Amino acid sequence: MSATETVLITGASSGIGLELAKCFAADKSKLVLVARNTEALERLAVELRRDHQVEVVVLTMDLAKLETPREIFEQTGRAGITVDVLVNNAGFGLHGAFTELPLPRQLEILQVNVTALVALTGLFLPGMVERRRGGILNVGSVAGFVPGPNMAVYYATKALVQSFTEALAVECQNSGVAVSVLCPGPTETNFSEVARGHRARELKAPKMSAAAVAIAGHQAFRRNQCICVPGASNKFLATLPRFLPRAAVRKLVGKFNKLK
Ligand SMILES: NC(=O)c1ccc[n+]([C@@H]2O[C@H](COP(=O)([O-])OP(=O)(O)OC[C@H]3O[C@@H](n4cnc5c(N)ncnc54)[C@H](OP(=O)(O)O)[C@@H]3O)[C@@H](O)[C@H]2O)c1
């Protein structure tokens, strides 16, 4: 932790990202908050400045656009902001069979969850390594451990986040840069509402609070722990596939994700 550290968080306008912003603000880190919803970001910025006396910059950005990561990199550079910690949290998924969901929206999932995450990492990580400080905290999911019928693209994006982050953690060993992946299970946020879209039924899985997930991820990152699966039931969910045949795993997950 450092009083002069700057932390950039994507998807800070709600849910886990918003709660992560509170955790880093409590460390007295300066913050750059990124998402599309300016009003929600500004509201959070006011709260964090008031409660923690930290500097907060708001960037309204759409990560579904290919050029956005470079724009973020250039805007922070022009403002003289050195990003020490990058939290790649923005993400969404869609429930439904691959063939029934609109292809452009599915490609958007890839863009936000994967391409933007890799691009931002590629832009900010070299500076961290050069300065021998800082880190990357990526938000994956327990979905990253298994294939996910009826949410196929989302699960695949989280598998990439998982694999990519673990690999980077090894590459960055002894570099002074911490690399972690936070893998939540079902969490009380806007995620399900976005994922269900027009569909009516809510999944009946028990959910952790976004605050509890964020606190676990933040602590793991500060300890330089590579993988953080918050909560006992999520740890069980993440471990179970190792003991079951792969065919059984994909059928079970498909059933879990079926809406009707
Ligand atoms: N909730 C769960 O059950 C759960 C479980 C495992 C993993 N996760 C992961 O946790 C992360 C955070 O999700 P959440 O659960 O906190 O859901 P959430 O409340 O819906 O938050 C998603 C965040 O991502 C941002 N975002 C989405 N599309 C964006 C875009 N095109 N450009 C910029 N920002 C965008 C949203 O901001 P704007 O709408 O303002 O742009 C919002 O701040 C995601 O990566 C998700 O996959 C969630």
C-alpha cells in the first residue's frame, strides 16, 4: 500500500468494481474510475473524496469500442497520471444458447471481457515492470474453471482471463509487480439482470455480497496471491470439476444455466 499509488478500475460504476474502489480508497490510493455511466461514477467519486480524502478522476468510456484502451492510456498519460495498479473488472455475460443470442452482443462480450482487458494490461504493465512496482488485479469468475453451456461465450472469456492472469503472474515473479485473478461465484450485483436480458427467471443460487467479494479480492491482491476464489461454497464449486469427469461437468453447468 502506498499514499502516492494510483489505481485505475474499470467497471467502477456498480457491483464488485464499485466495492473494489472503496477498498483501494481506504488504502488512500488515488483513483481513476472507468465505466459508461458518468452519473454513477461521479456519485461514487463524491463519496470516496468525502469518506477517504482521496483524489478521484472519472473517465466515461465504452470498453466495447476497440480504440478505448488506447484512449484511456493516452488520456491518463496526458493528465500526468501514472497508473500503478490496474483493476480489470468491467465485464458482462448473456444467458441463452449461443445460436439464439445476437452475434454482435456476443462479440461485445469478447471485446469487453477479453480484448479490452488484454489491451489495457499490454499498455500499462510495461511501465509497472520498469518501475518495479504496482500490479494487475483481473476479475475472472468461477465460470473460468469450466465450460458453460447456455452462457458459452461468457464462460470462455473467463477461462481466458484465468489462464492469462496465471501466466502473467509467473512472468512477473520477482519483478515487483503483483498479478492476481479474483474469481467470484454468484454475487449480488447488476450482473444477472444484464445477463438475463429479456428473460424472466432469476437464478436461485445463493449469492455473496459485492462488498465481501471485493474485500477478499483486494486482500489477496495485497498479499500477492495469484488466485482468489472468495467464499467457501465458491471454493467448493471451483474445486469440484477436478474430481468429476469432464462430460459430467459440462452437463451439470448447462443444467445450472438453463433458464426454463
Ligand atoms: N455478479 C456475479 O455473479 C459475478 C460472478 C463472477 C464474476 N463476475 C464478474 O465481476 C465483474 C463485475 O461485474 P458485477 O457482477 O459487479 O456486475 P455489474 O454490477 O453489472 O458491473 C459491471 C460493470 O462493468 C461495467 N461495464 C459493462 N460493460 C461496459 C462497457 N462496455 N464499457 C465500460 N464498462 C462496462 C459496468 O459499467 P457501465 O454499465 O456504467 O458501463 C459496471 O460498472 C465482471 O467482470 C463479471 O464478469 C460477476
